[in-house]
Amino acid sequence: MTRVATLSPVALLLAVGVGAAVQQAPPPADSPPVLRFLELRFPTQGNQPREAPQVYLRQIELVQHLTMPGQPEWSLYDDVEEVALADADRLWQTGQFESLWVDVADRPFENGVSGMLVTFSFVERAETHVPSDVHPAVPLSFRSPAEGAWRLYPPSQP
């Protein structure tokens, strides 16, 4: 089951098995980077989506790669990065968004293993339209990823 926890007025953290109230054993100390969190943001809308977050979660396959409580297996980030990119392209093609971008940041576990936070940021449209083949333009004030993060999607912009 997907756990939805409101962390602050800034974002909705959507994580399976790893939320504020759920402590999960970290992966082994010698593990490569793993997928730890999935976050949905709506920064130009006061982080208030028009649709319920579950609507987007059903469209994001990356959710299936998050670790459930009690599962000792973690998804390696390198194995799921393409899933996140495919999710972003698929969401863009729905025509529901003015813009969308995906940033990734490292949120290490207590044992030092890199736990990757994948953040999808959306600017929803009031009405759906037929999308173009052009990648979305990120609003000017969000062109640079947050400190300590890097932009995964869309591809580099001029």
C-alpha cells in the first residue's frame, strides 16, 4: 500500500515503506545507491494538486520499485533511473501539465549508503491539451535544481 505523508506545505512525500513514521533497516553498508524516496511537488500551485496524488501515483511506475516495510531488498538507483525518465515522458504526453521536471538528490542512510530521493515537480494545466514533441519548459524560477540535487528530466535546456 502506498503511504502518503504530508511533510510540510512545501511538498508531498510519497514513499512506500519509508515515511516519517516508518523506520526501515538500511541496506547493507557496501550497497551502491538505492531508491529511497519518491516526492511529488506542485511548486507554482502552493503544493496543492488539482488531482488527488493517487491519480499520479497510478501513472508512475517508479512507485513499484520502492521498498515495502519488512522487505530486505532495495532497488538500485542505476536500475530505475530509466523508469523515472519513462514516467516523466509518459506523464508529459498526457497533456495535463504546463511543465514538469524531475530532480534527484542523495539522502544517505545512517550507515552512509546513498538513498536517492526522486522528486517529480508539476505545473498542472486547467484543461488537458494535446502535447507536442517538444520537452516542457521549466518555469524560470525553477530552472536550477535545488542545492545538492541534479536535474534528471527534461533534457538540458538552452
